[in-house]
Amino acid sequence: MTNTRRDEAKRRAAALAAGRDIRAALRDGSLEQFQDISLSEALVLGLITQGVRKFVGVFGHGSTDLGEMLAVYEAEGAVRFWPVRHETEAAHCVSMLRWRYGETAAVVTSIGPGALNAFAGSIASASNGLGVYHIYGDETTHDEGPNMQRIPKPEQATFLELVKTMGRGYQLHTPEAVFTGLRNGATTVFNPVQAGPFFFLLPMNVQPQVIRACNLLEFPVR
């Protein structure tokens, strides 16, 4: 992450500290409506707009860019992140936050084995109708070929197929897809009849890509 990008993210995070939302920050002029924002930051902003400010997980090379963004936002008091020892533990933590305390939180993991660990834990939220977010790193959109992080099949989007067996999922194949992804996520996680886990897959090469003139009012509320 460049210093310029970090400084701009820090300014936006500070405007959203202490529970303030985007619309309030726009009204008082501490944020401008249209800004250049990376996919990683856009996802964080979108989740904050839905009231999600708690994140639990294990970072790795598949979630480095998102992890750096969460670190910036946590330093400014806009979100909290809890590192744990195992991804399945993270999945159970967010399930309990929703089940016992009514708080919606997100799991964050790296790619491949770590994501599979979190996915195993998501069965608790799926079987009990608990709306939670799961955010996994994913292989790049360049389809370089076999690697240790992908499911060993010569096909695209195999992790997306896997997570859809437990709930609903969306691969953020381009930065601008984040708005549709967040709308789909909200209708799953906050479904009043049958909520459940929603899985975001973030290809490593897409996470730092920038949405030009991103409209902050486009982030969907619950």
C-alpha cells in the first residue's frame, strides 16, 4: 500500500470513527461523495454501512491488502479486528456474536486451507439461521494454472462453487462488483425469515485495484 493511499484511507477512517456513518460524514463535509477507493477499502466501507464493524480471523498472503486496510481503520477507531489461532474458531466467534448478542460480524481468512477451515465452521451459522459474513482471499483472475491454494480441478471459480453449498457467495472479480455483492450479502445476512452466512471471495490481484470516483452513497444499507 502506498503512503498516499494509506493517508487517504486514514482520513476516511477517522471520519467514520466512534460509530459515525457515511451519510453523517457526507452531511457535515468530513467526506466527499466521490473518491478513488480500492476494492479492499470499498468492502470495509460497505460493511460499515451495514453496521458491521467487528472482524475476526487469521491473515495470510491471500488477504494481505484487506488486512492492511483493516489495520488503518482499526487504528482510527472505525472497526475492531480480533486475531485468533484458527479459522474455524473465527467462524464460531462470529456465529456466537450474532446468536448471543445480536451483533453482525465478519470472518477474514487467507486463501486455500485457511478458507476451508473457516468454511467448516460456517455450518454452525448455516444450520442455525445466523447471518454472518465470511471474507476469503481467492486465486487471481489471471488463471495462472494449478497452485496449492485452489481446489485441484482444472476449472474456474471452484471455491465459489464450494461456498454456495453452505449459503450464498459472490466473487469480487472486478472492484465495481462490490455494490452488487453487498446487496446480495445484505439480503442473506439480514434476511428476517432465514438468515445465513454470506461468502465474499476476493482475488488477490483485484483487492488493491481502484474504483475511480466511487460514489459513497452507492453502498447499500441493510
